[in-house]
Amino acid sequence: MKEENEEYLEAVQNNDLVEIADALGDMMYILCGTIIEHGLQDKIEAVFDEIQRSNMSKLGEDGKPIYREDGKVMKGPNYFKPDFSKLL
């Protein structure tokens, strides 16, 4: 994945959509193979959904992201870590 990520970053710097697509496709191919290798193909959607729920819990009470001065999204008051134990 490191090599593909480096290819992706170079393609972005060069604004080369063909190479961006190639790098992202390679990343997906490797990721899908890794998911299968670990036997998670029937659970990965639930894992992703749990990550999404956790990420959305970072929002503030007003439903908007809370940003640090450097632009990083902070964890809101209702934040919870993803719980994969119930999924696996």
C-alpha cells in the first residue's frame, strides 16, 4: 500500500487523473485482497458502518464538525470509539 499511496500522491501533485485512478484502483485491489485474506469479506460493510457512526459522533451539539486551529476535526461531546467486538 505504501508504494500505491506514493503513486497516488505523485499523481495528485501532477493533477493526473489517469494515474490517480490507476493508483486508487491498485489500492482497492490490495485492500479487497487483504479483507478476503483475513476472512472479513462478510463483515467489512458492518465494520465500515461502525467507523462511520463513530466518525459522526465527533460532531458538536449543533451537528457540525468542531475544528482545531490547524483544521483537524476534534472529537465532540458525544464521541465514542468504534466497537468492533460485537461485529467479529
